Amino acid sequence: MYTVKEVAKIIGLTEHTIRFYTDKELVPSVKRDKNNNRLFDEESVNWLTGVKYLRDCGMPLEAVKEYVELCLEGDATIDQRYQIILQQQEAARAQMEEAKRRLEYMEKKAELYRGIAERRIPDRMNPANWPVKSVG
């Protein structure tokens, strides 16, 4: 059996996060000792690892909870779990496209700054150098 501190080192989560996940009932096999301290066996470490991976992929806590509950119901829920994974895959794809757009924008900005730093173009990036527009 492992303590929260030991599990934190094993799987790379903070102790606070492990307590949070267990309080949210995302680790169904966690045990308690006589002092109500959490104790983890190999199965509960596996559950925590699975939750960590899903969260690392950006899956919302509610979806992770649903996924865990479906896992506990067994093989009859494989199609439902598959759908959750497909939804998360699509969300990750959309995030990747947005990240590509942000990267392209930053690359253009960096190129402009390179030109400014090399004195090839004037500094039009600094609002202090923008022409004053009259209001009204």
C-alpha cells in the first residue's frame, strides 16, 4: 500500500491533486486506514494514472468522471467510452488547429520584430510610436 506522498512521486502528481481526484471519486479503489488517511494499492495507482493521462489530454473533469463510472460498469460500456475518447480527440484536434493559428501569428510578429531589430523597418509595434488619431 502507498501513501498519498508516495503515489505523488510515483506518478508525478501533486499530493493536493491526488486528494482532489480521490474526493471527486475518480479513484474507486482507494482505501482508508484507521486514521482516515488514503492508501493506494496497485489498482488505485492504475486508476490515478489513467485519470492523469485523460486530464493531461485536456479532458474535462466531468468527462473523466463519466469515463470512470462507465469503466466500473464493465464491457457493456465500451462503445460509450469509445465515444468519449472520440469527442476528446476532436477537441484536441481543434485545440491543435488553434495553436497552429497562434503560432503563425507569433511567427509573423517575430519576423516583424527581426526587421525592426535589424533596423530594416520602423518600429510600428510600439503603441507609443503610433500616430495619434483624433476622436470626434
